[in-house]
Amino acid sequence: MNEALEAIKQSILEGEKKLTDSKSVYEFKKSFLDSKNGKIGQLMKEMKNIPKEDRAAYGKGVNELKEWATNVFASVEEKIKAKELELRYKAEKIDVTMPAKEIHTGNLHPITQMRNQLIDVFSSMGFEVYEGAEIENDYYNFTALNTPKDHPARDMQDTFYLSPEFLLRTQTSAGQIHVMEDRKPPIKIISPGKVFRSDDDATHSPMFTQMEGLVVDENITLCDLQGMLDVFVQKIYGEGTVTRLRPSYFPFTEPSVEVDCSCFECGGKGCKFCKGTGWIEILGAGIVNKKVLENCGIDSEKYSGLAFGIGIERTAMLKYGINNIKLLFESDLRVLKQLDD
Ligand code: DAH
């Protein structure tokens, strides 16, 4: 009997040296101590075959072996766990002297930011947003806006024609017609969106963004226009900024005006930015031409309207002091990151 116990002891001592990780320790331990299938567990089952007088000594021997084996496994387990922990610490070691990893957060494109700011400003004055379509037909983009075929004003907007009938809209003004056809006054909308012209230099791009404004109601005058634009320039360019209106020409407004704002760089004294004039041209606007109202079935005796068209890139370029529109389209993160409001 003693030999059997001794043999088990020897196999534990030999096997124990070969153990390398907690999993193998567990398996090895189980192969001895498992009460059903373990070698020591099975010795206990043998009890019934042992002559009565030897049973006490047998039981004692097996129990001692079990206790001894339990201790051996516990100390091997402890050693191996410590080794594993050490290896893990080594592998996961953090060098606290390393520079921190930079976390890059994204930001909205400056044009999107500008567009959102403009929407906020005009929404606060009760304007609704109307999304127009980028493909228009000749009627909405020109004819209904009092610019029939062969009208010289068509030359002002080099057009990308898709067919003799369809084109990429050259101005968000096209949306005015849709709105006035679909709704009855009072109307108070802004319509931001992309427009397209065959034009390309430092301040022009074949695709750019405009925001149209249209108000139609009884007794709308240029004073209403200027009041709203004063709010706009103050919110975008700073308090104290004022506007002035200069006579101009657009086929769809009569009278038409070019709107300047006081130079927000020098406060109107005259500087390089405003070319010494104290004023900066910001947008075109006017009182909706009666012909345009009538083209849309609106009674031009009862109602009048005001309209304006803001260039969103131009507004952003003025605000951020950018002199080349391409900087806004090149997706150079070094530029775009600086234009985060
Ligand atoms: N549509 C004009 C353009 O693209 C801008 C404009 C001028 C819009 C006067 C208007 C306006 O609504 O009244 O150049």
C-alpha cells in the first residue's frame, strides 16, 4: 500500500517541475485530487477492499498524502501565478514619460458652421428654412425671376446647362418662385444651398453656397429689409456694425440695392481691409419686383416683398479674414482647424 502512495508522491514531484502556467497546474491538480477520477480520490474508493484491521492506517496514509499534495499544488500555484503576473506587468508596462497620445476631435466645416449661424440668426427673427433643389429648369432660375431668354443679366451668371431646359441653379433665388407658387403670404423664408457658376478665381468657385431670404406680406419696405440685415451683421460681425444701402440692379428686385456693412476691422475709419472706405460690400437685396410676384400669382397691389441673397463663403471669408476661397474647399486640416468657432 505504501508503495502505491509513494509512487503517487513521486509522480507529483516529477510532474510538478514541468508545470508552466495556471491552466496546466489546474489540470495536473485535478488529475490527482478530483474526488471521482483523481488518482488520490480513487484511493479513497479502494477503502472498502482493504481488510478491516488495516483500514485506519490506510485512511490515515491517504489523508496525509492528500494533505501533502494539496500543499504542494498550492505552493506551485502561488509561484506560477506570481510569475504570470510579473510577465503581464512587463507586457502592459506604461511608460509615464511618453508624450500623451493626441486625441483628434472633428469639427464642422467652416461653411457648415457659417450656414448654421446664419440659420440661427434668421430663425430668431421668425424665418423658416426652405430647402430648394440644385437642379432647376430655366423658368425657375431665370424667366420667372424676370430674366427672360436673351436678357443681358443672364451674362452675370455663367450657367452650367444640363440640357436646353435644365441647369444647375446659379442662385438660390430660384427657390423664391417655388415658395411663392406653393404658399400664400405672409411668407418669411430663408433658403440656404449650393449654387453653380462657370467661374473660377481667388474669390470665385464653380460651386459655392448662398442663402436666400424672402419676406412677402402687406406693407413690406426697404426699412424692414435694413432692420433685419442690421440684426444679421451685428450677430455675425459684432455689435455696433451697421449697414448702408447703395442703388444696384437685379432683374427680380425693384428697387435693387447692394448692402455694405461698416468695416468691422477699423470700425469704419478706413483700413487695408475695407480699402480705406470704411465699408464692406456684403450682399445683394431689394424689394421683390412686382412682375415676379405676379408670375407667382401674388397680388402685387396688396402685397410687397423683400429679398436678399447672402454668399456664405463670402461671409465666412470676411469674418475669418480669408483672401482665397479655395482655402475653404481644399480640406486642409491645418486651415479648417483654425476656423472652428
Ligand atoms: N441672386 C443674386 C446673385 O446670385 C443675389 C441676390 C440679389 C438675391 C438680390 C436676392 C436679391 O434675393 O434680392 O447674385
